[in-house]
Amino acid sequence: MMQRLGPYVLLEVVLPGGTLFALLLFLYRNPAVIRAYATRAREASAGALAGVRAFVAERAASTPSFTKGIERAVRAPG
């Protein structure tokens, strides 16, 4: 395990900002991690977007239209 982690630990200890370099090196050497993360992020964002769309559609259906509000306001005084 130390042989696999050695280059990352060395970068982190020796270089200023080494954590960022170690992370970038890890991601460069393990592209499957990036693909898996991108897939999960895409699915999560699609689910969140679907929830927002449903919420907006529900609110729009239950809210009176803008023109009906104007019609009521114009009719009320006269």
C-alpha cells in the first residue's frame, strides 16, 4: 500500500500546494475514478433538476395567472 501511496505523499510533503498536485496526479493516473464521479454527478443533477421542474410546475398550476389578477384589480374599484 505504501508503494501505491508513496508518490502522492511525497508530493504532498515536498511541494507547496502539494495536496492539489497529488490529487491531480491521482486523477490523471486513475481515469475510471473521474468517469464514475461524472456519472454519479450527472445522475444527481438530473434528479435535482427533475425535482425543481416538478416543483415549479406544481406552483405554476396552483397560482392564479397574472392577467386574471390584473382583471380582478381593474374590476374591483369600478
